[in-house]
Amino acid sequence: MYYVIINMKEEHSDLVKEHFEMKYYDYDKLIRNLIPKYEEMHNIVIDSFNLAPKEKARLLDLGIGSGETALLVLERFPNAKIEGYDIAKNMIEQAKVRLKNHSTKVLFHNKDISKSDFIGRYDCVFSVLCIHHLNSRQKKKLFQKMFKVLKENGVFVIGDIIKFDSAEETKQKEEKWKEFLIKNLGEKEGYYWFDNYKEEDLPNSVNEQIKWLKNAGFQEVECIWEYLNYAIILARKKSP
């Protein structure tokens, strides 16, 4: 997700919180104009959960945002229960409205995922368009925490913006994404959102994140989808 530029001397988590406390116009429409193949990404993330349709699974949503991913998950797995974390109270309020018909199945935490201690055991952890707000050190620490809270054979699925191991490839993919933004939003607004990304988002490459996930203990880690500068990474915690 994206936001406007403010004082970069602030701690990054405070920056993210301030931006998401703002009220966006037609957020669901905006995000589809920012993220290529938005629906496809969600479908592949949820397909990777490896859960039976009626399983009473316990799930963790890192960056629940407006609740769109959580709603799709509960429509697919109606007996599941979700704990959703988000740094912005405003986004959680939007999610509560969207998930009002599933209020008994969702527990909200208005907390910073980079500073949270997660309690309990989960069948699956998922995060769509959130972890790029964390720096490299925070990602490594979060991956270690997720390995500890996942049950055996549980999966951790990340759908997010990425960069590449070479600066040249990163620039090529970013330029194609910028063309996508300008096509959808017009030149002025397209450049506006692209410049925000360049100033403030903290993506890492797929290979970097795979390495950190393996170092955290995940035995099976792979990139299962990639388009432009977006990817889905799946990590599985196998039985010892």
C-alpha cells in the first residue's frame, strides 16, 4: 500500500501509521489502479494455504488493512478464525465494517507488526502488501517470529512489491510498473504514486527474503508467482 511524503526523520513505522490514518478516496478502486493483477495475486495467495474448505484453522493476517484479503479468506474458509494486525486505527475501522458479517471470526490488533510479540499457534500466516514497510533487519526478525508461531506444516505466504538483485533489472521492472500507473491514473497522479514508492517503500529481492526465511528455520521456501515488481513467496514449516 502507498502513502504521501512527510518528514523522513520520523521513525518509519510512525510514518506508515500517519499515512494510513488518512482517509483515502475510494480506497478499493485506488488500490486496483496501483497494483497490477491485484485479484490474481490474492487468489494465488489464498490457494497456497493448503487448508480443507471447512477446516477450523487459526490464521494470522499481517497488515489486515481494509479487510479485503481477510474477507476473501473467510469466504473460502468459513470455519477459520483470523487475528489481524494493523498499525493504523483508521484501516482497522474500515476492516470492521467490511467484516461485520464475520465479526465473531476476526480479532483485531491495532499494533505495529515490527514491534509485536505474537501469542499462540497458527495454521497459516499471510501478508499482502504490508511487509515492504519493514526494513531488512525488521523483516529478518519478523520471519523468525513467524517460524516460531506456525504449527508444523503451516505456511507463511507473502504477496508484496519487490526489488531485484541487479539494479538494472529493478529499474526495468519499475519503469514498466510506472507505465501501468500512468495508464490507469494519468501522468500527474501516476508519477505522484511512483515517487512516493521511491521515497518511502523498503522492498527487498525475492532471493534476499528466501535466504532470510530459510535462516529463520523454514525448510521449504519458493517464489510461486511474479509479475513486474510484485511476487508471492511461500514458506513452509515442515515437521522435524
